[in-house]
Amino acid sequence: MRLKTSARLALALAVIMGGMTHAHETPTAGSAAPSDDPYLWLEDIHGERATDWVKAQNAITQKQFADSPEFTNTRDRILEVLDSNARIPYVERRGDYLYNFWQDKAHPRGIWRRTTLAEYRKADPKWELLLDIDALNKTEGKRWVFKGSDCLKPTYTKCLLSLSPDGGDAIEVREFDIPSKSFVKGGFELATAKTQASWIDEDHLYVGTDFGPGSMTSSSYPRIAKVWTRGTPISAAVTVYEGKTSDLAVSASHDRTPGFERDFIAVAHDFFHSDTYQRKDDKLIHLDVPTDATVDPHREWLLVQLRTAWTVGGATYPSGALIATKFDDFMAGKRQFTTLFAPDEHTALSNYAWTQHHLILDIMDDVKSRLDVLTPQANGQWSREDMPGAPQFSTVTVVDTNPDHSDEYWLSVTGFLTPSSLERGVLGDGQAQTIKQSPAFFDASKFEVSQHFVASRDGTQVPYFEIAPKGIKLDGNNRTLLYGYGGFEVSLQPFYSGSVGRAWLERGGVYVIANIRGGGEYGPRWHQAALQANRLRAYEDFAAVAHDLIKRGVTSPAHLGAEGGSNGGLLMGNMLTLYPQLFGAIACEVPLLDMKRYTHLSAGASWIAEYGDPDDPKQWAFIKSFSPYQNVKADAKYPPVLFYTTTSDDRVGPVQARKMAAKMEAMGYKNVWFFENTEGGHGAGADNKQAAYMHALAFDFLWDRLQ
């Protein structure tokens, strides 16, 4: 049970814990609002004046880009991919069954279902329907969006289902009974909030939610962890830990592994620092590891993944390393570790997964995948073997294991031109076998993938992937779309996208992924190189890739577009304001843009460790250098830009995109476009139809403007 204390897993925490704030909330009470900002009224997300402005902007954008046969064709072809019944139904094993959530044309909000392995191997397996979200919405008159399930081991007959009212991160939690396929009357149920709930046993939960005033952190996560007993009101739940308002979040969990049952409290202070405690006999015992490390108690082992170097027990372990010791030995004070992985100049640990007797390491080698299998030996050492079979320029990921009962593992294999496949194997029983194969949604034979490296402004070599037509003419006339993210230790690895293939590549375009600093492509050092005062390094990297594409003759500024979302939307805002001469058009999705106000908007307070605190004058001195909302100027030559977002985004919020578009329009810029979908949360849409619309809007905007 890996505890969510690393940057990458803290990002997952934002989703699992139900997000940060309700979309209908106004800025944090008591927050200082600048008197010189004329667009504060757009921060009233559901205010009449703001929604009238959104409706007017949507109508203008739809008329320009969506009322055409070309747009309809793009949207419909993307929707065919998203709704295709030939897609892989990815599964999660729970006991004897494989569980899947599925959305298609007939089930836009989706169905939750299960089957057996024997059935799943068939081309057309029979599924047992557990819950139809569209039918539930019809019955209840709601628009629920399924956000996942947590089922109680070892029988998996009782589950906690998470339902979002609008696709945002705030969720309602309900107890569901698998045998009867119904919600449990009088069972565990929590109203819509930023909730974390998990099983202790059939009659007890650990719960963190909005218990009332003062129960949430300034980042709008649960501040208090409680034990809730079946049959009692939530007001009677017993507190087991209270964090500080300044903490990011507090959560509690119970490990039900037979023979290794343990309880833990995780206190995240920010995205990258936390403390973990074992809760034993109502006492809390601190796990004495660096606060920026990920700790993973698993059976008799304790694994620690480091973000900074750690000297302990007479040895020094480097940043990015994965080290192991016996859990009981560690808790007794011993500090001798075995190094399971140590990075070098080209490698980083992307992830790892336990099976019953082995540990599978997912390693990135210059952003491409390889897998190693480690096995603990009786003498305390670990043996190591390569797991063969990864294609060139691919991403191979362990998507499921069954560590309590077997050495079964499931792999997702994907590449830019290789349709994804799902493989299953058992360690020690030969190579994994392909169980499901995604169809080809475009003709990949016409294209080729290459990887390039370019020196950024400070000399750092930055990799990027290029997917281009074979025999491409290097005459600078190719419409090219450059995508990036560069934050929170998130890595952009090779992936197959039927939508990109159909909406961009088949039109003759070139698609490029920039692996800029701020991400995790080379481990913690790559991320830390672009934190806070060094944030501009990420933007210099992206600009260096753009320069290289132009220098090599792949494209030219008039034919080069850029796209990114969320933190990648902040990247796009900085390309717009700092490097406008490099691009012919920019698509900016669910973005951060107002870095002066971001800590007072939606979930912004939770990201101070990434960007810095703008309320601190010393930190604002460097933050303002990458705050697009403050840096946009009148009478500049900016490329056409599309800002698109969702009303129900309760993570970043729609107001930053709104304000940026309004400000630029007031400055007299004519080629500024805005679109806001009502549902979908911090994503493209609540269903495939909405997602296809949003993706088509961005692709067609970019294609049309890169003439």
C-alpha cells in the first residue's frame, strides 16, 4: 500500500480526495482582492453577469469554429474513437472478478460492470452489469459522473462509490452492495464534498470530509481524519488526527493484507512534503524518513522512494533512488537499506508494482520504457531480471497486479504509432500474452517517430518526440502542433491517440511532445530544476524545442501551434506572452494564468510548493515573471489564442481563462477566442460527446489558424 506522499502521487491525491473546492464557491473568504483588477466580477462563477458573458463568448466561438462541415467531421471522427466498442475495456482484478467502467454511445455516462478472466479472454465477453449511471440519472433526475469505487477486501461485496454531480472533483459517497446490485439503505453515505473515505472493516470507515467550519485546510482538503462506525451519524465519528489549516491534506488508511494488518495516517504539508504515522493501539508512531520521500509499507517490507539524497545508517542514497528494508526492523530503529534502483544521467524510476513474490520496476530510459523484475532472497539480497518485449519508442506500464494472492500482472503497451495492447502474465510462467488489442484508428504506415535533443538556454539537453509523415519536406511549411506540460513531476511518455491521429496527423500535420523540465522524465532533479524561482527554465525548454523545429525546417512560426492544459495551460500563457514570435496559434486548456491571485482561487493554495507564494513580496518578485495575466500587454503582436475551460472545474477553476480572454479583448485583440463547457470538471467533458466537441474545437482552431 503505497502512501500518497510523492509529487506524482500527491497529484493523484487531488483527484482521489475529491478535489479542492466547489465550482460555485467564490474566492477564499478574506482574501485580498486587488483594486486594479477590473475583471474580478468574472470570479463569481455562477453570477448572472459572468454567465451572460460566457454565453456570449461561447456563441461567438461556436459560430466561428463549430458551425461548419469541417468541424462536424472532426468532432464525429474523434467521437467514433471515444465511443468505439473495439476499444480495450481496461479492468481491475478484485478477487475472482475483473471490474470495468465503460462509456460509449449507448451509455454516455457509463456502466460499471464485471466479468471473469475466462470470459474476458473472449473476443466478445459477457459482462455482469452492476450499475448503469444513465439509468441512475434518469431515476434521480441528476447528472452524476462516476468517479470510482473502493471495495472491501477480501470478499469485495461492499463498495464505496464516488459520484460527482457535475464532473468536478467534489463527490458524493454511497455504499453499494454487489450481490444485490443496489445502494445500501441506511448504509454509509456522505454528501457532496471534498471527501476521502476508505474501509477499515465492514462496520468502520476512515473518513476525511467537510465536517463543518474549520474542518478543511486552506487548500480545501480534509484537515481531520475520523473513524466512522456503521449505524451512527457522521457527527458521532471519532477523531484520530487533526492537521493544521496550513497543511495540504490529512488522510487515514487501513492495510488489510492478511498477516500484515496496519493503520496509517498521512499528513501532506504541501505537494512534496509529508509525514506518515503508524496508528497502533491508538498511538501514533512516526516513520522517520525524509518528508519529501514516498513510503510504501508492503507486507514485511518498507520501500522508500527519495526525492533528495538521504544519508542514513552510514550510507548516502541519491535523489531518485528506491531503497528497501524490513518494516519491523525499521520501526525498531535499524537503518540498513538495500538500493533497488539508483538513477543515472539517462534513467529515472517511473513507477513500480508488487506481485505476491516480486517487485516490477517501470524505468524510463531517455523517456522510453523498460521493466525490471526484482525478487527478495532469503539472504536479504534482491535478484534482478529484465522483462523483455517493449517495442521502440513505447510506454509499458503495469496497470494491475494481485499481490495478496499471486504473481499475476497486467501490462499496458502503447506507442505513438502502435495501437495500445493489454497483456497478462504470471511471473515465472513465461512471457506475458496479449489479451486485448486496440484497433488502429488511423493508418500509421504513413508516419514515423523520431526523438531529438536540443540545448536549452542554459545548455541543458531537452528531449522531444516528433511524429511526422514519412519523407517530410523540411521546407518550413508543415503545420506542427507542439504539446507540453512541465510540472508536478508528471512525465509525458509515448502514447497512442486515435484522436490525434485522425484530427491532426491524417491531415498532414506534425505532432511533437516536448519533455521539458518541471516534469519527471529524468526523476526529481528534472522537476526541481524548474520549481518556483527557476520556473522560467521550463518555458525556455519549450521555446528551445520550438526554435529547433524551426531551425530544422520542420515548420516555421506561421505554421507552428502549441497546446497545453492546466499547468500546461500556464505554459501556453507564457508562450503567448514571452515567446509570441515563435507561434502561429495557441490553444490554452483549463489554464492557470493569474499567478497573483491563484492562491485565492479554487485549489490554488495547494500549489505553493510548485510555484511559490505571491502574497510574499519576495516570492512575487519571481512569480510575476511567469504570470501571463499580469504580463500581457497592449499593442503587442500575439498569435491567435483559444482559451477553453469548464464551469465545473473545481480544481483550477474557469475564472482564470475568463479573465485573460476578457482582458485581451479589452486591449483590442481581435483574434482571442473563448469557450466554456458547463460540465466535465478539470477535463474535457463529462462524457465522450462533450470531450469530442472540446478536442475538435481545439484541433480545428489550430489547423485553421496555421495557414
